[in-house]
Amino acid sequence: MPNPDTYPEPSACPRLPGKVALVTGGAQGLGESICAHLAANGCGVTVVDLNGEGAQEVAEAIAGKYACEAIGAGCDITKETDVEATFAAVADKFGRLDICVSNAGILISGPVTEFDVAKWAKVVEVNLVGYMVIAKHAAKLMIQGNGGSIIQINSKSGKVGSNKNSAYAASKFGGIGLTQSLALELAEYNIRVNSICPGNLLDSPLWVDSLYEQYAKRWNKTVEEVRQMYVDKVPMKRGCTYADVCSMLLYLVADQSSYVTGQALNVDGGQTMH
């Protein structure tokens, strides 16, 4: 179900009037909030998710709140036929694409000595190969227009190794290399490509519904102790929020950042400083 608590109020001075955006992993969590922030700032939005019904529900929710054009699309980003069909729907509905946010991803952790190779490869397939497939088709549509902005939602784990989390970190390190390479390749078409590296989204469904309990069991701690442990790692002493990430994203897709490309920008309260 949509979570309107993460939706901002419509902007009195929208930063992106008339722009067209596509967001993967848009049916819940950070992706849903990104869709809402883009719609609040004047975008038409395509909500893409493996959960097609959820994507449609979010599209209807943001269309109702922001009086914008929004469509939902069920799509497996690792299947190019799915992705091709999704971008064809965008072209039919909107005629162009200005903003593409590659947010969909998965996390499976564990010690390398016990990590199932197929599961390890699946993380890389979704987080890295899926990003490439989405960026490929976004670029094709943007080249037909006047350029655009591609954003990958990366992680602080794309900058520093992550203990017993090798698949995720490897996929995110690779994502930054892909971002830099695409930025070089697509600059001539006025397409900018950047990554955002959030810190731990400690109030997100991933943490609240899964990670706290996993880590509490692994380390023989309470959920509250696990949360505090992660808060204490951050110089600013709080977790990252959806609004923190969306503020950076709105800057990167707006004209104010027209000279910014190939960057992986940290939004993590000072936890990672390179």
C-alpha cells in the first residue's frame, strides 16, 4: 500500500515543471518517496517495480495528490524485454524522458565462506546489470530528445567495503564505475549521469522489517541496541532519511547542477568522506 507519510506537500515553486521522470523500485520505501518528490516538483512520473500492482497504486496516489500524469509499470529490470516494453510505454504516454532514477536493488548478506554463489550473483545481476539495462534504454530515449539526467541510487557501501556483505558492496562499487563510464560516453548527448550514496536508512522497510532482527539474532543484541550501534557510527548521530536523499536528487536532476556529471555524492551524515 502507498505510504503518503513520505510524500511532501506540492511545491509552490516547482523545480522541474513539465519534466518526465521514471523511477525503478518505486512501489515502496525510498523509491516511492522519490516518485512523490519528483511529482511534487512538477514531473510526470512512471513508477516501475517488480510489483506491478504496487507500482500502479503508487502512481494513482501521487497523481491524486499532485494532479500530475503518472503511470505504473510492472517490470523485472534484469529482463531486457520487460525494460524495452516499459520504455516503449513511457514514449507512448509522454513522448520523451528527462529523468531516470535507477533505485531498484536487493541485499543478501553473509560470510563469503558460506555464501551461495547463485545468490551472490543475483545481487550483482539486480544491482549492477539491472542498472546497466535501465541506463541503456533511458539513454536511447534521451538521445532522441534534448538530453537528460540519469541517477543511480548507490550506497556508502559503494565507497568502502562492507563486512559479510561482499555481494552488495561489489555491486555498488561496480555501479560507481558504470556511472563514471556512462557519464563520459553520454556527455556529448547532454546526458548527465551521477550516483547518490546514502547512509543507512534506519527507518526504511528494509531495516524495520528485516535487518534489525537479522543483526540482533546474529550478534545476540536487542533491536534497540542494533539501531543505536548504527546511529553511533554516524558523526551527525542520526540515520539517513528519504528527504535527505530526495534533496540531493532534486539538485542533481535540476538545471542548477548542469555542470555536474560522473559523480558519486555521499548523503551519510559524514560517515564516509571520500
